Amino acid sequence: MHIAIAGNIGSGKTTLTRMLAKHYGWTPMFESVDFNPYLEDFYADMERWSFNLQIYFLNKRFQDVVSISKKDEYIIQDRTIFEDACIFAPNLHDMGMMSDRDFDNYTELFNLMISLVGMPDLLIYLRSTIPGLIAQIEKRGRQYEQGIRVDYLSNLNKRYEQWIEGYKGRLLIVDKDNMDFELEPKDFQHITDRIDAELFGLFPFGEE
């Protein structure tokens, strides 16, 4: 079973992944951030490093999905391969931060990869406004993120909403601005109740 968490930068994906993995005993699969060789350079010069960064993420995410497909267990993943190709890369291309040649190359590679893997069994989308994202980015204090442009976050948010609107798989949307699942147990329980209903029916874990 493959459960994935999607959302913009600073929406709380890693925190929720960690909490759900602990709650259910699922195996977490986290996004490569701290050991990413391109991320800091990218935020300093997006146009120069956009293609390198997106290829790095695409490679790592494809490895993750292939690994998930071979496991007979519940896996919860922090961010999906679809977000890279449907949101981040097109956004960089439209902003003039990725050339037509690089974007076409990237898209062809993604289309090949996605033909070999399936969609998540459940996608959890963390919806957040720009002020909420900025507050969380400032709170976690990653130095390389402090220079993220507001228009960059805003464009990503618009693309997330467009992607979610047309998403065809099983979907659960969490309004992050109106709950604090990290600090409020009732908010976290609200999420797990909805997951239980989606994955296991009205009563979690086969209860009748």
C-alpha cells in the first residue's frame, strides 16, 4: 500500500509523514533535502541550477516509487514524483528559469518513468495559503530557503490547485491553515479518522 503526502514548500509534509508513520506503524520515505547537492545552489541561482535540481529529484523519486512497488508493506511517502513534473518543472519553465530544450528533455524522461509505475493508493494533499507557508518556512529556519520569492510560492500554489482539481486517484485534502495536527491531538485524530475511512472503511483496521 502506497500512501503519499503532497503539498507546497512549508506545508508540513515531512511532519505529517513522520506522525502518520508512527501512528500506524507504516514505513516512512522522506524527501531528500538535507543531503541534496543542488538545493542551496538552486535557491541562489534558479536559472543556472533548475534543470540539475529537477533531474536530481526526478531520479530520486523514481527510485523511491520503484522501491515501493517491490515492497509488501504500507509505505508513506513525503512528496510524489508527479509534483516534480506537474508543478515544479513547468513552473520553472514558465518563469523562464528552465530552457525549452531542458524542459522538453525533462518531460520526455518523466513520461518514460511514469509509464513504468502506478499512482499512490491514497494521496493526502496539504492545502495552505501563502502566509501560512511563509510562516512555516521562517519557523524551520533553513538558511537556503529564506530567499524564496513570494511569487515563486504563489505560482506553485496555483499549479498545485490545478493539479489537484484534475487528480484522478483516491484523494484526501487537508486544510492546513485551519488545523495544527502537530500540536493539537484532535486535529491529528481528524486526519487519521478520515484516512481510516478511506483505506479501511468506516471502522479502522477491520472493526465491525
